[in-house]
Amino acid sequence: MTKSELIAQLAAANPHLRQPDVELIVSTIFDEITAALARGDRVELRGFGAFSAKQRDPRTGRNPRTGESVPVAGKSVPYFKPGKELRERVNGGPLQAPKRSPRTTVTSP
């Protein structure tokens, strides 16, 4: 699914919102996730997953054309870890409501 397909699907599912508003919402969410990762923060969306930036150490690579050794600088790369609910849905598991802790009822004598 592309970003424009996502926007079209959200706009169709929410007819009370104008398409430009949906575009702004989607762009703002992506921009905020990107900005948080650039700051080194972690973004967690419960039930969906967590975005973080992982640091890759500098290493020695090879030029595929010549086979020559080339130094590769260290860098940060975006990383996504899917949440449990997303993994279950992708693997065909049943969609279940989030589990709640059991409530304790107190009865009077």
C-alpha cells in the first residue's frame, strides 16, 4: 500500500473528513515519527509496534566492481519491531479485544 492509497482508504472510511485534511493528518503522523527517530527517541504504537533507530558501527566494505576494500562510516538506521497484536493478525490469528485485568467484586455480608 502506498501513502496515497492509505490516504484514499482513510478518506473513504471517514466521509466526514475532507481529503486534504486526511492528507495533512497522515503527513503529520509520518513527520512526527521521523522527527522522533532523528532525535534518537523511540515511538511506540500499542498493538501495532515500535519504531526506533539502531546504530550501525563503522566497517570495511567491498566495492563490488573492483573488489577493493572501502571504509563504510557508522550510521543510524530506522528499525521497526511489530507488536504482538500485529504479528498475530498477520499470521492469521483471530482478532481479539485487548485483554483486561479481572475486576474484583466485593460483596457485603
